[in-house]
Amino acid sequence: MTSEVSADGYYVLDRHAVVTVWLEGITDLELADFSVQNVIGGLDVKAHGGGFRVTLWPIYGVGGYIDAERVSLSLEPGKPGDLANHAEA
């Protein structure tokens, strides 16, 4: 976020990134309140039981955890719409 304010009165954001979380070997999960719009306030990844636990902290919609053998993250600069042609099938 910059200190610049747009004509609409919002702070100008200039460093967007798309974060992709890959989970392999899912061993357990507990998710609740999945909705058409899901907003999380945080995402934790911690070692757990020989693998990892990804915890989703909800603001609105889905929350819970997913346990997996392997977890990887990737970051790409830009907004989701900017990367539409880069999606993998």
C-alpha cells in the first residue's frame, strides 16, 4: 500500500501478487462454512504429524485446516486477472 489516495478515497495498492498453495498427499481435513465468497484473515503452515497443517482463519465463509504430506507456495507478481493465461489445467 502506498500513501497515495485515489479519487475514490482508497489507498493506492501497487504491489499485487497471486499466491498459489499446492497440497500433495492430503491426509486429513476439516473445513466449515464454505460459501460463494470466502475471505480468510490468515493462513498458517506448520509442521504437523510428519507433514504439514495448513490452517485457514476465516473472516467470512470457509475456515478450518488441511493436513498434507507436502506443501509448496508460489508467488507471481500481478493481479489474478493478469495471470488468467498462465493457469495450469
